[in-house]
Amino acid sequence: MTAEEPRPGPAAPLPDAGGTPAAAQPATAQPANASDGEWLRVHPASPFIRGWVALAAIAFFFGRDIFERSLQGRPVFEEELAGRASWLLAGGGMVLLVSVLGFLLTWYFTKYQVSGGYVRVNTGFLFRQQRQARLDRVQAIDIVQPLLARIFGLAELKFEVADAGESAVRLAYLKIDDARQLRATILARAAGVAVDPAHPEKPSPEAPEFQVLSVPPQRLVGSLLLSEQSFFVVVGGIASVVLAAATDSQAFYFYLIPAGLGLAASYWGLFNKGYNFTAAISPDGIRLRYGLLDTQAQTLPPGRIQALKVTQPPLWRPLGWYRMQVNVAGYGVVENAGEGSARTTLLPVGTLSDVMGMLALVLPDPGTPQPAVVFGAGLTGLDSDGGFVTTPRRARWLAPLGWRRNGFAATDTALLFRSGRWWRQLVVVPHQRTQSIALHQGPLARRFRVADLVLHTTPGPVVPRLAQATTEVALSLFDEQSARARLARKRQTTEQWLRQVVPGDAAAGTGPVAGPLEVPTPLETPTPQQQEGGQHG
Amino acid sequence: MRTEAIDPPGITWQRVSPKYVTVRMVQWALANVATVLVLALPLVLVLAGVWNWPPLWLAVAVPAVALVSALWRLALIPRQVRAIGYAERDDDLLVRTGIFFQRTMAVPYGRMQYVDIGVGPVERGLGLCTLKLHTASPGTNAQIPGLPAAEGARLREQLAARGEARLAGL
């Protein structure tokens, strides 16, 4: 990527690019199509940044002792130790040397290459491992910057590939500019932008992007304060105070201390993750950025979102806030609201217009002439608003609260499931993302002549399930949805999203985002808000 | 097979081999006989006068309940096996199971990532196999047990060929 000289052509032999020290090692057992693949190394400081915890622990362990001794005016070493100081020093030096050597070897044997539609990553010197990932199967790319890496201007590139079980490929750490460049290259290849045969080394330009929304910090704080977690905190706090007063015992307060610490850590984690959340759109897909100390920039290429849900807990209702979560292949299931759930969150907290804006990004073609009405009814509506078909009245005892909300609506491009009277929820599944469909009916449901319909998607927080639909309705939806999914799959034939737009197939609905960008030229135009540099620089 | 309420109309279901009942009964025996015997141990000890504590009625009731529920499940097996059906449609494979908790599933050929065949020891003795379909979703828990080995192989080849023709990405 760093070579300047133009190559004669793709048929040129592979050898190292001469000038770049990183490309000293030519590929050994690579397929012949590695036309533009140099083997590159990650930044030499990477193992130290990854292993800093161990180094810091050692430093802390010895440092504290020496510090305390010197504070107390004692000699740094005890008398009987002083005689053996040289041995101790030698031993410590050996340990340090071995770990540094290990770090260096790890670094030396970690190499990566982008070529011929694949990214390959080699790691390990005792147990060597080669991973290769098909670029057109890239589901999402993240640039992660933990605090320490951020201080040194480094970043980890992490991408999910829907190829095999263990899917994440990580490159840690690269210089932030290199990471961004590599991301642009991978996304351009994944999108099907042709490599200029005259200049295969010419870096792909970064796609321009436009910021769509951001979450102000006060709203984030408000959403944390009004979360279910806070509700239980208040209830738990009141309960322990009452118990302490009733039993005249102070012991309850002791239990509150670790609980309070845990809660503070949890709130801090959520705040740190969700701080400064912004969403932007680019031809590469949706860019999400967030984080206070550790920052993360996620890119979801178009059409990679398998399913989406919009939820509103009851405490958020007076403020009109919503949360959006997505299923992306490779992100997997995240149970609690802690660490990894940020990755599956499309919008941590947003207003109705934010939600509609994000929906427009995910589904450029809503498939209905009145998207605001249909999706609005999905968020807040009851009964048959917006064309929703709900649970029949006869089955209201199966869902005494939710029966007027439980329902579905189908647009030309997506299926909408609505549920929850108090915990409102709207699930959106694009038709071409349906994996398989199942109808379920238990004895009680059979008695009320209703059935559940389940759409299967990739693992994630969204589980699309239509509860208690009339049996006939469920059965016809089962057939219609199979047909719709089949049609949608036929329209979308390639994973390379810039090549998806087939002439004369206007209904394919890749929409205004990917539509006019078959060639990389518009990518090179400067943009009003090239705001990435501002955030990472 | 009787068509149930949630089955799409006009489908002729393929049934699995009746011999699969034997497989299920062996599984049932492995799971239940040991349980009932262990639960009956206190009864024996009480009757022998070694133990005093569990009153006789309790010592009788626990294994009796376990036995009745096990027998009930045993009695259901033939009907459950008869309720398993599959049908190859033009674009998807339908699989149905269950009598009380029924499930009908449609797995599009283009979504199948791989198909595998498993054969357990009892199944091998009876010349049966179990076909499992995998899509990108773990929710697609579609398997057709109790297929005759030849039919399983045919179905696997058929599904692979159809999947190849209609393969879509995620």
C-alpha cells in the first residue's frame, strides 16, 4: 500500500516492493492471484500496548515496594538481600528480556495481506495460524482505539466475516491513518470497486460521509438515569433502607457498598461507551462512532443489517426516546447491557425523528408510500393503525395487555412485527434477510385458533416473533413471506453492493445511497464534513 | 397424515420411517428406566425396613408419578413419529413436527449453508439416518430424523443441488 512506483500490470511478479521495509517477506504459499498483496506488519508497539497490563503489574509490584521503602527512609534492599542484588537483577532482567523477546517475535510473525479478494492474517511463531477472509463476505468493520492506543495514535482494525464459525479478524495495532486506509481499501474491494489495473497499488480513496445524527451527552445521561437498571437501584435502595430501619441493623449498608461500586462501574461503562455517539452515512455504509476514553468507529456496509428492533421502555415514554438494536452476522448474541452490546446498538437513545432517520438509512426504500405512518404506527400505534394486523379479540386472554399491539405489517421491502404495550417494540426484517420461517402452535393457542410465526435471522439481540396471530392469517403470512423473501433474494444477487444495481430494476431498492455510485469517482470529491480526522486526530 | 391447522394446505407430507419409533423407544428407555429405578430405591429400602423416614405413601408416590409420566411419553412416541413430516417444494423444504406443540418450518434452499447426516448406533442398526439443515441462523433447528439411509442420501444430494442453484449470500 505504501509503494509509490507504478507497476507494469497485474501480471507482474509478486516479489517484495523493495522500498518498503515492511514488505521484506514475500508470500510463501499463496495462490497465484496475489497480484497486489504485500505482506505487511502491524505496528511494532502493538504487543506492548496489548500486554501493557502485565508490564504495568510488574512495574506496580516492584515500584510500590521501592517507593514505600524510600519513603520510610529504609534502604531499597534489605541487608541480606543486598548481597544477592546482582542475582536478583539478573533474574529480573532475564524475565524482562524474555517477555520483550516474546513480544518482538509475536510482532515479527504477525503479518497481513490484502489481495485478490481476500484478507489474510498470519499469527503465531510456535503455533502458526493463517486466517483468510473473503472480502465480499465482510459484514462490518470496526476501528477500535483503547485509551492507550489512542495516546500513541494507533488503532485496532476488526472485521466480521460471515464465512466460518469463528469470524472476527483482528489487526492490532496499526497507525490510525493506515487503519483508515485499510478500511477504505477493504470496503472498496468488498463493494466491488474495480482495481485500476495500471496502478494496483493506488490506495482506494476514503468514501465521503455525512453526519446524520448525534446523541447529546445530557440525553445519554438522562437515558441512563431512566433505565430499568436505575429503577431497580431505587427499589433496592428503598428496600434496604426500610429493612435496615425495621430490623434496626446497620448490616444492610455494608451490602450496599459493593453493590454501589458495581453499579458505578456499570454506569460508567455505559457512559464511556455511549458518549458522543454519532451516526453518519457514506457509500461504504453506516458509520457509528462512540466512546469517551476508548473510541470505536463501526462501519456497517449496506444490506448487512439482518434485523433491527426499536424499543421503548416505559420510563422513556414521557420523553419520547427510543433505542435501536441490530443483528449483524458475526456480532453474535450479547446478553447484558455491558461490554459488547454497544456493537449491536444502532442508536443508544434517540427521538422519533432520529429513529426515522436511522430507519431511512437502513432501509433506503421503505417499500411503502407512507413510511412515517406505517413505521409510526409500528412504534406507538394500536389495533389496525398503519395497516397492522393484530391478535384477534377472541385471543385477548392470552395477551390481555398486548393483544391490541401484537401485530405485523408488510411493506414491499420489509416485514414489521410490533409488540408490547408497556415495553414497546418494533422489529423490522428486510425481506431478503429472512433465513427460514416457522409456525408454532401449542395446545392453548390451538384452542384459541391462533399461532406464532417466527422468522429466523443471524444471532443477535433481535428475535423476530409474531405472537398470537389468527391461524389463517399466520398461515397466509407464512406463504406470502416465503414468496416475498424468494423474490427479494432473486433481486439481490451479489454481495458486492455497488454492483447490485441492475439496470431497469428500479424496484430492487438499493436506494439513493448506493444507487448513483457505480464508479469510485464521486468518492474522491471532497466533502463538507470529512469529520473523521477531527474525531481521531 | 392428517393435515393440522398450521400446515399449508395442499401439501403431501413425506413420512419418516416407522422404524424410527424403535430409535425413540431406545432413547426413552435409556433416559427413563434408570430414573425410575433410582426413584424406586427408597421404596425398596423402606419396604426392607432399612429406612424409616420417607413414609410409605411418599416412597410409592414419587416413583409412581415418574413411571406414569414416562409411560405417557412412551405412549406418545408412535404419534410423535407419525407427526414428523417433510415436503420438498419448489423453493423451500417444509418440515413439521409435534402433536401438542406443533411446528411447521420452511427452509429456503438458497439459505442452506450445509446439510449433514448423522447416524447413531441404533439408527445404523435399523438403516436409518438423521438429516440436519443449517442456515446462518441458529434458530433454524431443522432436522429430519428417521430417514431410511438411501432416502437421506438422496435428499442430501437433492438439497445440495437445489441450494447450489439458488444460493444467496446472507
